[in-house]
Amino acid sequence: MNQGKSRATLIGVVGGYLLYLAYQLLQDWNNPDTTMSHAVMAVFIGLFAVAACFIFVYAFRLWKRADQDEKEGKKAASDENSLK
């Protein structure tokens, strides 16, 4: 795995964590002991979920670009070796 794929994977993990935070807030929605108002919860659930989706898309695009660069690098190396 090259550096681009590692970076994309770590960014994807961050997106997963934000999705986890949104889910945890959603689970606390009906908890009577919470001190957070429902309006604030709704804002942060939406914010975390939307940010996670954007981060997942960004990480996927980075992953695909790194994969394409890796394939082009292997092709260029094999073309260079065949010319010798």
C-alpha cells in the first residue's frame, strides 16, 4: 500500500468516527438525563453525518487517484524495462 492509499484510509477512518459520533448522539435522543437540548442535538447529528459523507467521498477519490497513479507507475516501469 502506498502513501496515497494510507492517507485515504486514515481520512476514511476519521469519517467513520464522525458517523459514530452522530450515531451516539442519535441514541441519546430520548435519554431524559441528557443536558443537551434536542435542537442542538439535531444540529450536531446533521453536521456530523454530512461531514462524514463528504469525508468518505473525499477519501474514496483519494483512494482511486492513488490506485490509478500506482497502475500508471507500474505501466511506465514495465514500458521502460521493455525498451532496454
